Amino acid sequence: MTIEDPYELAAQAAAAIRSATGIDRHDVALVLGSGWAGAADRLGDVAADVELSSIPGFPPPAVAGHRNLLRSIDAGGQKLLVFGGRSHLYEGHDAATVVHGVRTAAAAGCGAVILTNAAGGLNPAWPVGQLVLIQDQINLSGHSPMVGPPPPEDQPGRFCDLTEAYSSRLRRLAHSVDSRLADGVYAGLIGGNYETPAEIRMLATMGADLVGMSTVLEAVAARHLGLEVLGISLVTNLAAGLSPAPLAHTEVLEAAKEAETRVVDLIRGVLAGLAPE
């Protein structure tokens, strides 16, 4: 999908969301990664369900473990906009399509976004099922949402600061909800295949604790538009060379399902902490 003005498309999408949900402004957006879709059923009172692909700019999610669902939820006093699926570079989408969700969230009024994903773990101390807060990232996808024509004059300038790509304030809040959380650096690759053991050794040398195929471009686009970002990875498998068995997407979905209750409790707690007193 080629988009000449992705910001205008995001404004159109936000207008469509307002019309479809009857909610003028949302507070927080949540992007659900592979296997996380069931969490959308347990986060609060559903105000509206919309087919995600009916909103301008959103292709239907095609990866197992994602839903073609956009849901508006009243959660912990927050108006939560839930994206039940996301687009990936490895599906052939461009960077603008991959980050369309967070740009739409900003246009819909959100001041924060929670980005979730399933990830391979490079830290041998972390078991499958470990929840990790992303404290920083390494973008090895070869893409950036800031490539192309400059943003319109009514948007922030292209060269966004990523000194704090992931909000320390939101991480502190998450730790206060669940003291068992770990912190780590997420390496994002283009994907379409799992990494080789040699690539995993390279990533570990670079300082990565997690590896996956999403999230990094969304975090850049969100910070460009001033959104606070909370990144949550679920270790669904040990990375290549650490895992005793071949990697498969089915184990990603199984691990996500087993961790669902803890994930829901964490997200609900964070949302409650963000609610105005």
C-alpha cells in the first residue's frame, strides 16, 4: 500500500473510528501482538467493536494469532482503543502501513500507546512465559517510518528524538503493578524467518535481550507524534541456538495463551494507574 500523505490517512481513519464507536476521543491505544488477541476480551466494558479492515488504511491482519478487530473499551477509567492485529514488513507492507495504527491512535486523541509482542529470548535466565518491559530498542529492519516526504507543517518535524523511546514513567508504573517483570532491549528485524544461531550471537553481542519482527517502527512513529510508549514483550520461545527444539509459530501462540491472565492483569493495572484521580 503506497500512501502519499500517511498523516491525512490517519486523520481519516480517526474520523471513521469516531463515527463507528461514538467515542470522540480515546486516551490510550493498545496494539496486540501474536497470540495476545484474547486479552481484548478481558480488559473492561466494550463500548464498540469495529472490523479493523473497514477503517481507512488498515489491511486485514493475516498472521495467525491476530484479529481483524478494532475495539473501544472503558478500562480503568480510560478510553482504550485496542488494535487486535498489526501489519508487518514481512507481509510486504511498507513502513507507513506498519505504523498506521499508532498514527491513527495519535489522531484519535491518545496520549500513550502500549505495544505488545511475542519475542524470542536471548537471556538464558528468562523462561518461556517471562514478561519483559522494553527499555530500549535496536532497529535492524532496514526501514524507518520517517523516510520519504517530510511530515506536513502541522506535524512535528522529521528528526524525532529517541533518547527515551520507551517511557521510564510507564515502566515504573508497570513495575508497581507486577514486581516480577524484567527489563530488556528489543531487536527488531524484518522477519519472515527466524534468525540463525550466528545472528542470535551477533544480536547478543550488540546488547539485545529480545528479538522479534515488529514494534520498532511503531515506537519511532509514536514518539515522533509525542505519544508515551510502553513496550511489553512476552518471551514465547528461546532464540535459535538457545532453544533445544526447532522454532515454530505454534509455540508462540501456546505461550501467549498460557500467559494471558497475567498479561491482562498487568495491562489493567497500568490503565488504572493512568486514570485521572
